[in-house]
Amino acid sequence: MSAETAPQGRTASPTEDHDQAGSPMTLTADRPAAETATAERPAKVRRRGQSSPLATVLSHGTLIVASLVALFPVLYIAYISLGPDDNDYLHPAKIFDKMTFSNYTKVMNDTGFFTWFGNSAIVAGGTTVIGVLIAASTGYAVSRMRFPGYRQLMWTLLVTQMFPIAVLIVPMYYILSNLGMLDSYTGLILVYSATTVPYCAWLLKGYFDTIPMEIDEAGRVDGLSPIGTFWRLILPLARPGLAVAAFYSFLTAWGEVAYASTFMLSSDKYTLAVGLSSFVSEHDHQWQLMAATSVLIALPAAVVFYLVQRHLVTGLTAGAAKS
């Protein structure tokens, strides 16, 4: 057999070469190791929407700074409330050596705090229940029914939000006076409900729009009335939206000052926000007691937020129907 003829049953590979002795030699063995490693590990490709490390650091830094800015006033008020003297707010650094809870004890024992707290609870609770029911009914009717003037109704609700409180106090005072509702919980609840219903109706209308119409049709097939469908099928699906509306209504009534101080004339009808102003007189300003009362006022609002926070996130962002 000639030396130039390849052995039977074996075909020379195009990737192989032969040295002078005739032994095969693979060409890939001659490639640089770095080139081979690069070919085996391709460069990492950034996915769509994935932020760069620098952008991630900047965004987290911005959020941290914004959180500190938001928390600083709250922490400062809580710190000032621990100072025993009237003028401790002028020298905050000196409070650390003499911190005490005597201001909280004095507020709860020597003032009408619990009376104010009860009044605020009645007004805020009534506003939340009545306001949410009216807003939910309005939002559902506009979302599902097409009656003459339904668009104008929603625009009218939106226009009412444009007027400042200073403009509305005088006509509302006149109306409540004619109805005999001045210095009453009912009158103040109705005023607060009139303030919260427009926004909550728009909010819930948008949420009801995301619930499929097939659920209403299924309720009618099962023999439910429109009210029964609304109460038994739609409202349970709208819990996140209702939570947002309830939280907004509660906060509006809990911390409002202008209406409460104008329409509640008796000291035993003062709410917490109005009672807070009793620590400020023409010749005396008890800032440490005001700070302590402010902390006590904020605690119920924080508790309500904690109870509804799971629904708040969904109600403000998603609004999807769940089966």
C-alpha cells in the first residue's frame, strides 16, 4: 500500500493535519486558550427592563433619602414630646438627658383627651361607613348603568373638589343652622361625607369598571336582584378599592380641623384635632403637650393603615377581579 494512501475505513478530517511522522494533529489545539474560553462563555446580555448597577444604587439612594425626609417630622415630634418643659423645643439637644413620659400622662389625666378621642371615633367611624356606602353605590351605578346625565353626574362630583374649604364653610354653616344640625355629630358626619364621596366615587367607579360584566349577568341568572348582585357579588370582589376609600374617609374625618372647630360649638363635642388647639392660648403655648397629643392622634391612624395595608396596595395599583 502506498504511503500516500489513507488507511482503509478511515477518512481524513478537514480539521486534522499531519506532522512529518504522519500522526494526526487537531487544529483546535493550536488556538489560544483565551480565545477558546471566550467562545465557551459568551458575554452577559442585559435583559429588557434590567437596570444597571449604577442606576440601582442611585434609585435605592433616592428612596432612602425620601424616606428619611418623610420620617424626620414624625420622629422629631415624638422626640419633642419627651421634653418636660415648655421651651424644650428651642433646645432639642437638652431633651436627651431628661426624657420623660410625663407629658403623655398629663394629657390623658388632666385634659379631656378621652372625650375628644370618643368624639373623633364617632365622627370618623360614621363618615367612613356612610361615605363608603354612598360612594360605592354611586360608582357602581355609573359603572354599570347608562341613564341620562350619568356623565354629567361624575363631572359634577369632580367639580365639587375644586372649591377650597374656606369657600364652603359659610354656606355649609348656613345649611346646618337651618336644619338644626349645628353642634351635632350627624351634621359633622354629613359634612365630611360630602367631602369624601366625590373622590371615593371616582375611585370606586374605576375599580368597578375592571370587574367583568359577566359576574352581574351570572347573578341575574341565579335570581339575584340588582341590589343583591351588588351586595353579594360585586362588593366582595371590590375589597381593595373599598379599603382605599375607607382609609381616605377615615383620615379626612380623623384629622380635620376647620369644619370641626366651626360647627362643633360645645367643648364636650370637640374632636381630637380641635382639642389640640386648646393647648395654645394668647399668652401660653404648651408645645410639649401638643407634641404628645399629636403622637397619640397619629397612633389610631397608623393602626388603621396597618389593618388595611394589604388591600391598599392592590386597590391603588391593580384593581383586577378575582374569581
